[in-house]
Amino acid sequence: MKGLYCKPGDQGDVKFVSQETNVPTNIGDHQVKVQVKSCALSPVDFKLYEDLKFEKEHVPVGREIAGVVLQVGPKVTFFQPDDEVVGILPLDAEQSGLCSIVVTDEYNLVQKPEKVSWVEAAAVIKDGLRAYTALHTLARMAAGQTVLVLDGAGPFGVLAIQLAHYHGVKVLATASSPEDQTFLEELRPSVARVIRVWDSKQDLVDSCLEETGGLGVDIIIDSGVRLYEEEPEAQRHCPHKHDLLTLLSVGGHWVTTEQHLQLDPPDSHILFLKAASLSFLNDEVWTTSRAKQGRYLHILKDVMDKLCTGTFRPQLVDPVPLYEATVSMEMVQRKQARKRIAVKL
């Protein structure tokens, strides 16, 4: 049985290789054996593996899986054989999610609703978790607030917008291209305002303050931040950190995905004057620490429920066959895929 693995190259590039993997013959007391039906592809964060001391020659690719339970350990209480499940393999998993059969702890999985397809379940589970972590766990959103979602047309941004709408939050979103603008303007429920960051004639700060009567937005969810005036071409549509501090409301909350965000004393002083706060979005903490395991599983279950009822409507490409997984993963790693890609096994 083969799976897809990767390792960083000598020149900073990433090499993806398909290699044979053995399925454990004996499973642990709380483990389940799952036949994978679909696996979604997300970029591999090598820096995170290094920080957590998970040093491996080859890192498994594909962690968001959906499939059927084949066998359960003697102490498993959540599942039985033939149950349909979905979940996220932990960072220290030895197997790739692109293997036809994987073995994992029962605590990494939840039931998949019958009405939900394999591909949708695998494709939504991680972005849904990120949206919940950002808006509920970190920002504590409440009805009547205003949220700014940067890069709202991305896979994560779309679910964040839909979750915010569900809870009665007013949504502003940025579009980084005319195509993204058209997509966001056609969303239902509709976005209160689409801000064209690709258009130099439209200013992000002015647009947000105008839309909120000068009060600023209550929640910001970014997708990258410029720390300096001059940044690489890849970040040309990312807002400067001073812009986000300016448009944040009193008591507001900024949720950032920028790992290396640096706040100078004047930046901190602005947060102090506004009694505002800053949080870092790292959804991997749910599996690296088991302190809130019950809440984690509750979130995964709620994500599936919202997918089943149509609250979540993800942006997906057509399912990719297994033989195209390597090429697709190279696109995902380079962040060239604008929609979530899932492999059908």
C-alpha cells in the first residue's frame, strides 16, 4: 500500500514522493482502522514540525480524511465497524491520509452525516475548525458585531463568512482580484461590503470606517500581514499591520495567521488605548494538546452538522484521482490553489 510523503529539498523546495507503507496488524485499545474514501490536501508547515521536535525524514501528506470504519480496538466506545467517519490525523501520525487504509485514535474522528459526501466532509473539516477557532474560541463573536474577513474568497474565508452570517454578524470582506470580487458579491447571505484591495483607488481603512460610521470593526481575521512598507510580490494584497490597528474598534479583537507578527511599542500603545486584543490562529493546538479534547470533538461534529444543513457551502474543485495527487499537492504547497482540493480514493 502506497502513501504520499514529502521532505524539504536542499534549495528550500519541497519534494513529494510516493512510498510503500505498512498497515499495523495489531491496533491499540482506543484505535480504529479506517478505509479512506477521500482526503483533502493542505500545505505542510515544516517550521511547525521543527518547533514541535517532530523530526522525520519524510512527512506524511494529507491529514483530513473521510472513510469507513473497518475495525475497532477492544476499548473503543465511539464507533463500530461500518460507521462513516471524518477527522484530522494528528501531526505525529506515521501514515499518510492518502493511504487506502489508516489506523488512528478514535479521539481524532467524528461521525459523518449520511447526506454529506466523502469529498465535502474531508474538504471542509479543517477549514471549518479554523473558522470556529477564530470566531468562537479566540474572538468570542456575538450577534450585532462587525467582522472583517481578509481574502474572503479563499477556502477558509468563505466558511468564516458563512459562520459569521449564521450568528448574526455583519461581514465585510476583501477581494484580491476581480474574480474574487464577483464571487463575494454573489454570496448569499450577502456580504455587507466587498473591498477591492487589488484596486489602488479603494482604501481598506477608509472603506471599513465608512461602513461602520467611523467606529471600526469588532473582529479582524487576516490571511497574512505586511510588516514593512516593502514586501515580496506575494504579499502585495496583504494589508499593513498599521492599517489593521487603525480600523480596529474599541474592545475589538484581531485574529492573525501571521506567525512572525511584530508589534512595536507604538503598536501596543494603540491596542492599549482601544482596550483591544490580539490572538494568533493556530488550529493545530487542538491535537498537540489534549486539554480540551471534548470541545475539539464538539467543534468537529458541529462543522459536519452545518455542512449537512447547508450552512457551510464550501468552494471545491472537482475530486482529484489518486494518480494526480502529487501534482495537486505541489500546487497546494505553493499556495496556487484558490479552492480546496480533495483526492478521491
